[in-house]
Amino acid sequence: MLTISLFISLFILAKAFQLIYFFQIKEYRFDRFFSFIKEEGWYQALYFSSFRLPAKKTRNLLIMGLLFVADYLIFQLLLKQSLPLLILDFFIVPLIAFLLTSVAVFLTAIPVYIYRQWLITRAKSLVKRSSAICIGITGSYGKTSVKEFLYEILSQKFKIAKTEKNMNTDVGIALSIIGNLKSDTRYFIAEYGGYRTGEIERTAKIIRPNQSILTGLGNQHLDLYGSRKNLQKAETHILTLLDLQSFAYINLDFPQSRVLTQKSPARKIYYSIRQKTDIYAANIKTTPQGTSADVYYHRHKIHLQTALLGKHNILNLLPCLALAIDLNMTTQEITHAISKIQPISGKLSVLAGIKGAVVVDDSYNTNVNGFLAAIEVLNTFDKSKKIIATRGIIELGVEKSSSYKTILQALAKTGIALFTTDRLFKELDQAGKITTFNDVSDLIIYLKETINQDTVLLIEGRFPESTIKKLKHNS
């Protein structure tokens, strides 16, 4: 009985560590964790998902400590059980691990909450003493790209600080303020994000925007927001905080953009790559090496040449360009800065792949708009074999099927094949372009056997970094 009991207790620990990893990538949020479980399926997620160790983070170590204590107590109980009960215990190990891990995550949330509140209070104090002007960026997609582009442009003339990477929730912005906001900072660029109603509103209480950019509204995190109305209200909230002297730069190319932003008291500057408006782009030309366009704003006609791939990146540059002009930067300063901007790692960055293949890495994140834009970029490559590898898009809720159908319709017009672990793509496929795999390991093995010098491979959406390295040349 000792051997069996020890095996079961170790099995519980292994499953629990796997669940810690899932909680970690979902920011230890039960709402995001359950959304993930719902999409994967309870049976698949708890019993058959690939094993991944969690990162060596303080919270993970605290959770592990609690789990070791709980597992030891369970081991003592197992020693007293009969063989039939031990066999039953073996089959419910994933459920036991789930319960233990959930309790541990909940208990560690208490010190984490205290620490978060301390960080937020400290950040508010720094903001209160600062004279920096906050430029707030919000939207369902494109926020990080616009933030990084704006930072590169404004840095040519001003002392700038920004939120780091995709740290766009309350504690992420607080950490960025503490780390980056200095006494001589002229502009602070803040990316505002959230998963539920009220989260962006709370974040805006840490640092209130003086100017704002709305990149667009889609259906990212719809499952957590509960409805389109909730999502739209949350993502446009910071526009309502602006005053009459503020500027709000708004993407005109998403549905109902004017209606959804009419409550903002700020002066609205609309931007577009589809129609003439306050600032717009025309003559857009895309290649695998970069993108060019003519931009019109006020009396300015500006020719842009950038290493960024895709029309959508011209769209992302438009509010940055308009805001820079409104801050009295010259067109020469702006075009020079834009010419130096390189693709953000994991955002349609081109890499040398194994066997002479070209790899387009778009693994930073994914959403429906980004997926469609990536398909357009892939089509610019002159390769006979074009492949997309994806794990699918998360947290789309009731719109997941319709979103996938939109992607499949775009694929149907191309010669692109899609390899995925998300079986919903296959269920909706009518053109025979979808190949499904049980897990990421099987997908990568197949890719390594399939790709060659005639291949351009798009990695769409998040994959483990170790997985992407297997497809890179000399990795």
C-alpha cells in the first residue's frame, strides 16, 4: 500500500503543478481559468493536457508550499485506505489536484491583494507629484503596437515614459509608473486593458488620461465581459474622462465608431485607411520587406516608408502621426522616426526558419482582426507553400464560431493551409484547408517534417517560446 499511496500522492503533485501553470498564464484569475477550461473541455484539460512546469515566481512557490503540506496530509490518509479505494483515488487524482490548487490560489490571493494595493497607492502618489501628460490608449486590439510606435516617434523630441510590454491592468500600470515615471517625464503613454466591466475604470483612477487613442473595438475577451455592450462601454470609458481641451484619436474603420464615441467631450480626430476623414492613408503598398503609404492630415501630405508589415500597421501609425503633429513635431522628425521602427518581436516579425523556410512570428497575441491582418501579410510572400500554425483564439464566448467562420472565409480565397489544435476550425471547415492535431507537440513534429525552402510559415497566437525555437534556424 505504501508504494501505491506514494505514487498517487506524487501524481497529485504533478497534476497540481500543471494546474499552477494554467492559473499562471491566466493571471491567477478564476474567471479566465474557467473560460479556458470551458473552451478546452474539463475532461481534456484535467486528464489529457500536456505537462508544463510553472515559472519560478514567488506566488507559484507559495502555492507549491501549500500543496506540499496538503499532499503530505493526503498521503497519510491514503496509507489507511484499502486497495479498492486507492484505485478509485487514482482515477480522481486530477479532480483532487484541481481542488487543492484552487484553494492554494485563493489563499495566496490575500497577500497578493495587499501587495497590489500598496503598489497602486505608491503609483498614485507619484502621479500626483508629476506634471507629466498622460496619453491613454484603449481598444480591443492594436494597443501595444500603437503604444510602442507612439513612444518611438515622440521620443525623438520629448522625454517619454510608457507602460511596459502588455502590462495594461491596474497593477501593471502601477508597476510601470513606479519604474518609469521620472520628475522630468513630459508624456506618459499608458495602455489601458481589462477583462471585465469596471477594470479599466479602476485603472484610470491610478492615472487619468489627458489625451486618448481608441484603436478599435472587436470581440476580444467577450466571454468575460458577457456582452458586446459591456465590452464597448468598458473600452470607451477613458474617452469620457477627457475634457473639452483634450484630443481623442479614434479609428473610424470599426463599426459604429462615431456612435460609440459620441459621449466623449474631447475633440475627436478620426483616422482611417478605408475612407477620407481627418487623417487617412492612401496608395498603400505592402511587400514582405515593408509597407508604404501616403498620409493626409490638415494641409500635410506625408509619404511613409516603414519596415512594418501589413496595411493594419499603417492604420496603427495614423493616430501616432496625428498626435505628433498636434504636439508640433515636424514631418521630417516624424518620418525619420517611423523609418527606424522595426517590427515588435512576436508581432509579424520575420525569422529564418529551419530547412530554409521563412517564419513569420505573430505569437505575441491573437484576435480576429489581427488574424485577418496576418493572412493578408502572408499573401504578400512569394512562396509556393503557405502555412498558418495556430492554437486558436481564446475568450470569444458566443461569437467564437462566427469569428472562425470569418477567418475561414478569408482563407478560402487563398492557397494558405491552416494547422491547428483547435478542432472548431475543422468542424466549420468547408474548403478542406484545415489539419488538426491532438496537441502542440504533434503539430510541431509535423511542421518540422513538412516545411522547406518553399515554405512561409505564420505562427499565429501564443505558443511556448521553446516551441517557436524549434522552428528557427540555428536555434
